[in-house]
Amino acid sequence: MGNHNHTHNFTEQFEFSGKLKTWTLIAIVVGILAIAFGFLTGQQERTYANLLLMAYYFACVCAAALFFIALQYVAQAGWAIGLIRVPQAMSRVLPIAALVLIIVSASGLLSHNLYHHWNAEGLADPASPHYDKIIAGKAGYLNVPFFLARLVIFLGIYSYFAWLFAKYAEREEMEGGLVFYDKSFKWSSVFLVIFGFTTPIWAFDTIMSLEAHWFSTMFGWYNFAAMWVSGVCVITLIVILMKKAGYLSWVNENHLHDLGKLIFAFSIFWTYVWFSQFLLIYYANMPEETVYFYKRWEPEYLPWFWLNIIINFVAPLLILMARDSKRQMNRLMAVCIILLCGHWLDYYMMIMPGTVESHRGFGIIEIGVAVGFVGLFTYLTLNQLSKGSLVSKNHPFLEESINHQI
């Protein structure tokens, strides 16, 4: 029965034009101006730190979309197929996001504005006055060629899978049948294993090694949780805004409910990992470990430190706890926006205290760079989304998604 009600929508095509396109381009220009402002006012470290924050965030959100697609295939889940075009469009932007992150990391390394704790001269040379025993012990892993090689290989593999899944989705759309569904299933299984092992290393490299003395074995999962929550929030936000604009007519509150449950559950998981990392170090009272949190308890960061946990834990807990609130577009949209700002703050707290020695704070550079990257992401994703039909009409689980009720 569901099918007859929905057939007329099956040619839905998203148009990316007019005001929306103009606004995304204005946002990109704002970002470029903010970066120029940072460099021209001599705030190199702070500008690089913000570039790293947003480049990493950008790549994480696109990678989370790829993970979302692979997860639906491996779980053989039908509910999400009606909105799968959104994460597909996001994942197609991953190669560009990867390139941006590689360029930012490499130029930050080579200009000594990022990773300067282990990238300085003579740290690993026992004869040098700058010799640092801890960093010398990690020099086999933390050196520029190996670091950049890992980054290029990991992001290259993710980008390859993004391309592969996009190709299979296109072929499935043209030819139908189960051949490409089966291929997607098989390669999704491979991707999830690779992604599971490499994501923590990617987080260790890109973010944790900014403060090379300190380490935490939970840091990878803490970053994964942040990445996954942010990714699902972006997917949900795009779905809701497109629905409000009159697209995706077959997506209903049951689909939103499922997205809301993912956001709710993984916000709690994020808090669990965040708190475990904090508590174990605090409780064990190891001076070489507590230095990380000590920095974040300095007066200028302490309010942000507590605000981080309030936004990312208390907000979804209180707002999304009830069943109804996961099914209301406006409430869900508000939570997504709050959490996306919250995880920006989360990355800010991971990156800034360890990289920015002077010119700390929150101002034009932070806001401008964030606006620029949001504009870039929106432009590229909506551009991808406008290239094909908004419904995967030959997907074997489409019928299940349209009639999805919980």
C-alpha cells in the first residue's frame, strides 16, 4: 500500500541554486578572510590550530557518513535507505576533506606551527641540549615522513572506499538487481574492519601527538565517539532541512526517531569515554599524565572544560530522553545544532591548550575559520546531492524503509 502513495515522488531531484549557493560562497570567503587576518596579524600558531580543528572536523564528518553507509549494509538495515542519499553525498566529499587535512597537517609540521613538541631539532639526539627522553623514545613513530605517510595512506584508503561505494550505488541505480548490493555488503565488511583499526591511530596522530609527552589509550575511542555523533547530527540536520524545503517526502518521524536514538546513545557513550579518560588519570594521580588536564584547568580554559561536558552530555540527555522529542523535527534540529557546536568546543579543548602559546582566546579567527569550513562543506555536499535522484529506487530495502514504523 505504501508504494502507491509514494510513486509520484520517486523522481525527486534536489536543486542547488540561488540564495543557498550564494550564502555558501559568502561563508567560504569569510573563512579565507579570517585565515588571512590570522596570518597578517602574526597569529600563526592560533590560525594553524583553527585550521587543523576545522580540517579534522570536516574530514571526521565525511568519514562518519561513509561509516554510516557501511554500517547499514553490514547490518542489512532497511530503515535508513530512504535517506541514504544524504550520507552518500557527504562521503563523496571525503577525498577533498582528506586533501585539506593533509595540506594543513603537512604545512603546520613543516612551518613548526603544529606538532612543535616533537618536531623541533635535536629532541631525539642524546648529545643535543634539547634532548627529550620521552620524545626520543617515540621518535621511531613520531617523525615527519612516517607521520605524513600514515595520514596519506589512511585518508587515501577511506577516500577509495567512498569512491567505490558511490560507484556501486550508481550502478545499482542503473541496473537494479542484487549484484551491486552484494558487492557493497562485502566491501562494507572489509571497510569496517580497516576503519575500526585505523581511526584510533588517525586520532592519535592528528590530535594526540600535538602534546607528544602525554598519551591515553582511550583517546582514539573518545575521538571516534565525537566523530560519530557529529556525523549523525549533520546527516539528521540535512534530512530535516531538506524535508522543510519540501524534499524527502517519504521520510517520516520514524526515521527521525532512529537518527535521534543514535545521537542520544552515542552522546552518552562519548560522555562515558570522556569521563573514564578523565577519572582514571585523576584517580591514578600520575604527574606525567595529569599534565594534560592541568593545562585545561587553567583559568582561561576551565569554563570551556565544564561547558564541553554540559553541552555534549546534559543537552542531549535532557532534550532527547523522551520518545516524542526524538520524533519532533524542530527539537531534533535544535539538538543537532547544539551538539555540532559542542563538538567544535570538544575539538577546541583537545587542540588549543597544547598548541597555542600566545594569542589565546576566542574571536574572529575561530568564528571565521569555522564559518568558512561550514560553507565549504555545505557547498560541496549539496552540489553532490543535486547530481542524482534523492531516492535509491533500485535498492532492495527501499520498500522496507518507506513503510518503516517504530
